[in-house]
Amino acid sequence: MALRQTLYRFSGTLRGLFFVVIIAVILGISMYTQHIVNQLRKESKQIVEFYATTIKRIASDQLDPAALGWLFENITQRTNFPLILTDAEKNPTTWKGIHIADSDGSPEALKKVRNIMTKMGMENEPVVITYNGTVLNYLYYGDSKMILQLLALPYISLSAIGLLVLIAFFGFSSIKKSEQRFIWVGMAKETAHQLGTPISSLMGWQELLKTGYNNPDNVALVAKEMESDITRLEKVAARFSQIGSQPQLKEQEINLILADIVKYFHRRLPQAGKEIKLVENYAELPPVALNRDLFEWAVENLVKNAIDAVRGKKGIIEICSGAVPDNGKIFIDIRDNGTGITPRGRRDIFKAGYSTKQRGWGLGLNLAQRIVEEYHKGKLFIKETHVGKGTTMRILLPK
């Protein structure tokens, strides 16, 4: 479960980081490859220009085509890129590295060489060999096998990365499905938890009645308590029925809602085995548009977290309400003197799946935030927290 929770919490970050890394890798490969290609092309051009300069220095009126061929063959024999030497009219005379035998002077071979010359001329400007202002030859050169391989490298890399992206897509889809299963299981657990207390209470009252606890006064008391438990069950059903739909908001006295929540916890605190004091501090406020069922659920989750944060036997939880002077919004603060929240916890506390409890599913605060922010257009955040001293959670609501 821990691994699944971790994947769930960080799946969004992992997706973003994954695609940033992919873009960085593509850009890095492309830039580095282009840098190497430019260097190799520069070296190829230097070799060709060296050949041309050599020709200029030794050229004379008696220089014959055979001598040029000898120079071409011996000076450039160590090059690894294709070369084509032409006469002044750009008729190919000698060539190297183009997969056509240099001894083949047939019309078909010359036609192929000219086609290659045209392509080379589009890639690199041919070097002109002159002597005393007279054009002797043109030297065409192309990219070496290494350059061609390097030029293909980004496309190969893109294909490999594309395959990686495809694998990652299916991987993240699997994580997404796992997230959905996780949420459904978590909601099922939350439903069982919400229903468990009133159902257990009803079963207890039922057993009590079976044992002869049936005089009129006792029956009236049991009936009242059972009615309270049934009302609680109806409230739980109403809460879950509104998740995923647009809730109806009505003008509500928010302080009355908070007081009812405190009363509910007053009845439950003895069962928690902790000496916790609930302090109420409400300011006079105008009615606020709320969905009572959902809003109570959100505040109950905050109070429940505050109770859990009090690790010792004694604790103080204060529920305050008031108006923010600067913007006129209404605030509700739930303050505890519990363990506080670590810096890392502050980043993750509202993410579904994050929990510091051994058996927690980490949906309470995520659900509370959704209720406040999506359904009531408010804001739920950590107002203040200190490790070992306590935390204040704040809800802001528009008037």
C-alpha cells in the first residue's frame, strides 16, 4: 500500500519531470550532434582547401591531367568523405568514395557522377582551383559516413525516445488506473468508517433492549439515541450522494453548524481515550451560502485530524470563526497543540494518499479541500504550523 500511495502522490510530478527530461535529452542530442557535424564539415573543408592550395602552388603551364589525377589520388587518399574533381567545364574527371569505380568512364557512370555532384553542390559549395586567375578545376565534396550517421542520430534517438514515451504512457496509464482503484478503495474505507459508528451504536441499543432495558423511561431514552444515530446515517448517505455532483448552497448560520460539530465530537471524545478540551470562539457573522452536509464533513475531517495530532493524553483544540478585515471574507480556524507538520508534509498534506497514520488512506484533507475550494469557492490551507507545538488550519469563505 505504501508504494501505491507514493506513486499516487507523485504521479503528477513524475509525469512533468519525465517530459522535461525527454525534451532536455532531445535538445541536448540535437545540439551536440550538430556541433560535431559542423566540426567534421569544417575539417573536410580544410582538407579540400589544402588540396586546392597545393594545386595552386605547383600548377604550371606544363601541368597535365595525369599529374592532377596523381595529386588527387595521393593527397586525398586518407580522407573519409566523397570527392569529385572536375575540369573547368565541370565535367567529372576523377572521383573517390562515391561507390562508382573511378576507372568507369561509361556514359551511365558519368551521369550518376553528375547527379551526385549536383547533390554535393547543394550540401557544400565546391572549391574552385585557379591559377593566375584561370579556373583549372572544381572540387566537389560531400559528407562522410560518420557525418551521415551523426545526422541520422537525432532521428534514431527520437524513435527510441518515442518508444520510451509509449512505454511510459502505458506505465502512467497503469498508475492512473491504480490511482482510481486506490481512491475507490479509500472511499469505501471512508464510507465504512462513517457508517460504522452509528451502526455500532444502533446494534448496542438493540442488544440493550433485548436484555430487558424496557421500562418506559429507558425506552424513551434509547429511542432518542437511536433517532440520533439514524439521523447520522441519513447525513452520511446525503454526503456521499453529493460527491461528484453540483451541490445546492443555502444561506446558513455558520456558527450554529460549528457548534453542532463540536457537540458531535463531545460525545465521541471519551471513546478516543484522550483528555481533549474543545474551545469555541465565534465572532458574529452574517449567513453564508453553504451545503451543510458537505461543509460539516470538511470541518469534521479537520477536527478529526487535530484530535489525531494530539499524541498525548491531553490536548486543546480551538475552533474559531470571524471576518478577515482586509477582504471581508469569513474564516474558520481549527487550532491544535499537537505534533505539527514537517516542511515535507506541508507540500504533500493535501495530496490524496498522503498520511502519517499507520492505517490512514490520506483522503480526509484532500476531500476537505475539494469540498471547500471546488464546491464552496473558498480556500483551505495551513495558516501556521510548528513541529512539536501544533497547527492551525484555516478555511476562507466568500460572504
